[in-house]
Amino acid sequence: MATKAAVSVSVAASITAASSSSSKFVINTPHRFLCLKRLSSFSSFSASALAIKCTSISNCSPNKSARSMEGFTTRTRASAQPLENASELIASVETFIFDCDGVIWKGDKLIDGVPETLDMLRSKGKRLVFVTNNSTKSRKQYGKKFETLGLNVNEEEIFASSFAAAAYLKSINFPKDKKVYVIGEDGILKELELAGFQYLGGPEDGGKKIELKPGFLMEHDKDVGAVVVGFDRYFNYYKVQYGTLCIRENPGCLFIATNRDAVTHLTDAQEWAGGGSMVGAICGSTQREPLVVGKPSTFMMDYLANKFGILKSQICMVGDRLDTDILFGQNGGCKTLLVLSGVTSLSMLQSPSNSIQPDFYTNKISDFLSIKAATL
């Protein structure tokens, strides 16, 4: 049954990789306005390479958003409860997935109590995974940031949306003779290179300008088969136009967003415009909605569950954003904990206009340490 998506609910499209080759896991990519019609339009994709399962789609076209897909569900959630029994929550799961910005750090400043909290959870045998929508760094680069902040985190425990973009392209067998145009920073380029994909754009196009003369026509690479858009401090009109031409004029060109975060923490002093502002510009010029690989899409959740063999019911997602972190956990069938150390305040959580309710909330993750004294 199709309804208007006026509340924050998940539209889940099941994209199932072909059973014939290497990829065996199912990718559920939810987004409130996700239309996947063009994903299978590459002439070089075989029928078995990509199976897209959509039903009851209303007005699914490049200029219309899909308002009903298989898996569309609505459910009423009880109001979030303050975390009063941290010991019980810790004992009930085997894996904690942490967002980074606003949970582990703000800008380049570590949030108080984080090292002790992570050490305590590891001592109890918990698996820790760090998932960030920030695409400016690769996993290797994020590993160095953790190290700089004095945190012992393995690269295999880090999953950034830059990595998710490359992993998604691999999962759909994106043709190696096609190119990826990047509106974003170095992290996306490094992950695409590691995955073996050709790319262009990125920071290199940050200094390019368009001289609008009478009759001027901007050329673009006809071999671009995907445009990946992430947070970009070098965003300019050249990139908007180039990405727009690729998406609108190259047959079957994919429009992939690493995330749609409205704001981000570049410093601990204030909030800054996030990757969603860059994605929004391309949405406006192309009249297309992107396929989002970062939170709240469950692509990374499915990838993690498959990689580590984790039951989703044994995962707790910890984050500071309702519409990305908490929705990510809920879409994946996990327990959810909101921390108030980032973008969400208690008044925002309890506002009558907010329909996304985590299982629990607390001030910061170091509140977990309250159980340490109780168990000594």
C-alpha cells in the first residue's frame, strides 16, 4: 500500500546480487525517495548481474520519486527511555557500531571518556565497529586519525561512506571500462582506486572555472557510468555542471550519494553545512534522486553483518543523529542508543514533531563506565 512519506519511515528496495558469481549477500538500500529504475540500464550488464526487485512503484521515472516499494513499512515506536541499566544493554549484544563525528570526536577533539569506554567494552569481549558518513577520508586515513587521537582501532573495524561507495559498485559488478566522476574529496578517490575503478574529478576539479561565452558548450566524458557525490570543500559550478551532464546525458549513468547529512562537525565550535548540501545541488539540476550508500541506507549494515557473521539482533547502533544513525540501526533491525554529545539535543528528541525514537538515550558513551564501578 502506498502512502505519502510525510513521516520518517523507511522505503526498502531489495537489490539482490546474482547467485551465479562472487557476491552472495543481499543489499537493502532504503531511502524515502529512492527510484532505482536506471540501475539496470547499462547495456554491458547481463540480466543475471543485477536483479532489482521493486513493486507498486508510483510514477517511477527520472523526474519522479518512488513512493511505494516492496518492504515499505510503518510502525509506531514507544518513546525513547533514558539509559538506566547500561550493564543489561552491554550484556544483551555482542557488537557495538559507533558513529564517529559527535560520538567519538568533534572535529579533531576527542570527546571525554571515549578511550576508557572503548577499553572497557573490549575487555568484556565486545566487537567494536566504527561507521561514519564522512567520505573525505579513506579507511586507511581514518585509521591514522584514530591513532593521532590515541585510540587503538584496526583499519578493518572502520567503515566510511567513501568505502561504501566503492563496495557498492563492486557488489553490482560495475563495468571496469566505465568511469566514475567524483564530486568529493580524497577519501572517495583512494577507495575507488583500491577497488580498481577508473575515476576523474575530485579535488583536482576544485580550481576549474567555466568561462561562459556565447555559444559555449561544455564537453564531458561519455564513458562516465556513475557520479559519486560526497562532502566537498572544493565544490564549485564546474563540478555541478559536469556531474549534471553525465547523469542526464550518459545512458544509464548512476547517481550515488555517500550521504545526505545536513550538517557536519568540521570543528568543535559550530555545525557546518554537510554533504547533503552538495547532493541537493545535483538533485536540483538533474531532477533525480540518488542511491544513498551511507547511513541510513542499510548497505553498510548488510555488508558488516555478512563480513563478520553478525546477527543484527546482536548489534547496538550508537549515534548522535536521529535521521541517519538511529534510522540506520532501526532499518537494520538493531538495538539503538542515541547520545546527546553531537547534533541532537534532548528537546529535539522529545519534540512532538520527531517521529524517530531510539530504544535508549544518554549524554555520552562514557556513561557506560557507570557500570564499571558497580561491578568492582
